[in-house]
Amino acid sequence: MRISVLLISIVLRQFCFAQLGPIDFEPNGYGSTWQWTTFENDFNPPLEIIANPNPGGINTSSTVSRFTANVAGAPWAGFESLHGQGIGTFNLTAANCVVKVMVYKPVISPVGIKFATPAGASTGEILVSNTVINQWEELTFDFSAVINAPSSTGIDQIIIFPDFTQRSDNRVCLIDNIKFSNQNGGTPIPMGPAPTPTYPTANVISLFSNPYQNVPVDTWMAPWSMAQVSDLQITGNETKRYDALNFAGVEMLGNNILDVSSMTHFRVDFWTPNMNEFKVKLVDFGADGQYAGGDDSESELSYILPTENWHSLEIPLSSFTQLNSTTHIAQLIFSGTPSGSGTVYIDNVLFFNNEGASLLEEQSTQVRVYPNPCSDKITLNSISPLNSVQIVGLDGTLLMECSPQINSYAIDLSNLPTGLYFVRLSSANRTETLRLIKK
């Protein structure tokens, strides 16, 4: 068995959407760019996003939200997300009814949270007091009592009361890392679905993906698996969840064996709250179509990625280097670490053909970067003059920066090693990040 850890030849997209948790107020996370409205707080100064004043201990976030509860404000002064944005729309269930919030306050007083629907129905606030001052503390809010109430369906707004009490002075309250968790055991779940693929239908063989007609699959949990599988919906999108994961086998046997030789890539979307490694294995049964028939081959790839984000792996089939063929794919195996206790959500399991297009080149009517993949130089063409161009490594390190102030600009990348990079571009009316591979 050969395991390749995060091969540069493998295309990785990490999608961030507003609907996902936790609400961490990080620049590339959730909450920092949402439209928050303050209320009942005297002249209602806006919610601020600031550097974490105490990034040690339980909260290592870079940035947090700051709400100043004014002495002239109401006890129930607070801030709320915009209906229909931010958290999206969801129902309170046993899987997400426990909410955890980190707070940092100068006094001990109740913190409140409630949810509301577009029609104004409210769950009512739950109040929990912090027990320490001037240090981070995680509070737990249990909404299980309102799961079956009318206000638990179609929720699209979160409302936060950082200092629910009468005040004798202005109080600076910090709020961070709002997580929706499983009531039994505290396992976080995605608050929004995986990103929707947009490949042409004719170019896809789908095992499990809402936009496509799925081919027959014998089982998503072969008898020899060591895991548990369940089906659920996240904001209406069908998703599979594996728990106690050691390894889980997906099988397409007999007439369901897949010939994917006309495809170029394999895709799977996954979200995990606790796995520090995720593995994908493809197994080809060979021409006889039988397990252990003497012509089987298999190949496994491994990924080490941040938790609690949807990740879309778009893997060239050529990266499964130990596969002798892709004409008799009969098994797909998910595994990872920690072995036997991992939880992972799975969606968009499919093969697709991407010939004739660069997977890493973002489609944009505003900016084009070419060639992509590149060798030593790239050219950037933009409708508007480029105010800033940055080349950034996978770890976020800024490698190059320039301010062209022109529409077309060439950059020499000969001093950079081969690998995957990000190109951050900004013009007068647009800011975007494109992916770039250097051969």
C-alpha cells in the first residue's frame, strides 16, 4: 500500500460559505463579513471585528467580535445577523440544538442567544452567565426544549445579547467561535451543505450528488467495514455521515462495476470535526471483475487538512499511481485518523472529465491568468487596472507582491519551486483569489 500525503499534483479546493460553522469572525471564516445589526444599545455603535487580545488558552483565534454594551443601552442590547444571510436557513434538531460560544467579559453577567424565522417567530433567548472575568470561557446553550416548536423550523437569523443586565458603566464584551453541536457527545456538524458541482452532466459519472443522476451503488457500508453510516439532509441537501470510522467500503459489484476510463478526475467533498487525516482508496477488480482474481489493483491517497470546513478534493485519476486500470472500479474506501473514532460527512462522490480545460483556472469575466498550469511566467489580463497582485503559498505566506496599475501584466515566477499557489488580485471594483499551479 502506498500513501501520498497531500500531493501537489492533487487539486484541493477549500470552500468557505456563510452557512458553515463555527462562526469564528476570522478573515477567511464565517461572520467577519456578515451584515450584523446592533439594537437597543443607546446610539447603537456597530459590531467590531478586532484582534484577539488574549490568543492563548482555549481561544487561539486571530480575530474576534467586540460589542460595547453601553450604560444607556437596554439590558437586552445586542447584535443580530441579517435575515436570509450569514447562517442561511435551517431547522433546529437533536443534531444541532446545543450551541457553544466563547466569551471574554469584564463582569459576570448573563449572555443570551436566540434564533428567529423570517416571519419573526423566535425561540426565545436562553441566558447563561460567564463564571470568570477577563479571560476566555466557553458557554453552552441548550435549545433541545424548543426543537418541536414552530419557531424551530426555517430559522435564518441568530441574535446575541452579550450583557443581559442593567449596567452602571460601558462594558466591552468579546464573542467568538459560535458552534452548533450534537447534543449527544458534542460532535459539531456542518451548518450548511457541501458546495454544488457545476460540471456538465455529460462529463460526469456520479455515485452520490444531488445535481446528477446517480449510478447504482450496491452499498455505502460493505459488510467488512468498521464504521457506522447514516443519511441526513443539510439544508435540504442529501449527505452521508460516517461515525466511529476505521474504514468504510463503498461497493459497485457485478453489473454495477464502473468503467471510468473516459474520466480524468475523482471528486469527493468531506467535512470532519475531529479527523486529522482523511484517506481515499480506489480499487479496480481487473478484467475478471472479481475480488482477488489475480488482476486487482488499488491506490490510496491521504490528506491532512483543517477540520470543520467543507473540502472538495478534485483528484486527477493519474494520481492514483498504483491503479493498473480504471475500467473495473468496484470499491471506494474511506478511512483516516484517529482510527475507529473519526466522524466525517461525505457528499458529491463522482468522477468527471476535465480534458481541454485547466482545473485550476478560475472562470472570470473580469480577470484571466494564463497559462495555468505555468512554467516560469504568467500573464494577468483584467478589464479594470490591477491595483494589487499577490502570490501566496499554500500556508498563507506572502511570496510576491506588486501594484501594476495597468490592465495587463506579466510576472516572472522562475524563482518559485513547482507547486500550488494562490493569486490574489484586486482592482477598483473587484477582489478575488485564483488558484495557480507551477510545473
